Amino acid sequence: MINKKSRSGRSRLTHPLIREADGFRQATWDEALGMVASGLKANRDRHGDRAFGIFSCSKSTNEMNFVAQKFARVVMGSNNIDSCNRT
């Protein structure tokens, strides 16, 4: 079974899913994360560093916001970083 009930009674995913022509199929975490990484790289290669951006939440911890901006700058090569800290 791909999903199960959470405490709130709603179904939630317990395995990554990959979209294919005939629907979704269950995948391993390594396969799913590999697809995400290759998709991000392909987008950056096709459209350049400025095609990527991160919007972070002011309710996140300083550490989470730091990791988000570090990922954008170091991994993706983008300075397109914003958050709603002004609110």
C-alpha cells in the first residue's frame, strides 16, 4: 500500500512516486532524489543560474533559512533568495 492514514485521518504518502505516461509508480528514495537532482541540473543548464530561486518562510528556523540560501548560492549558483521576514 502506497499511503496510510495519518493521525488526522487523512491519507499520506509513505513512498516516493514517479510520474510515467500511464500514471504513477512507486520508486526508491535514491531513484526519486536522483530524478530531482537531474531535473534541477537540466533546468540550470538549459536556462542558466538565474532560472532558480528560493522563497523561505519567516517561521522557519535561522538554521533552515541558512541551509536554504546556502543551497541556492553554492549548489544552484543563484542569488535569487527571498523570504517573508518583512511581515
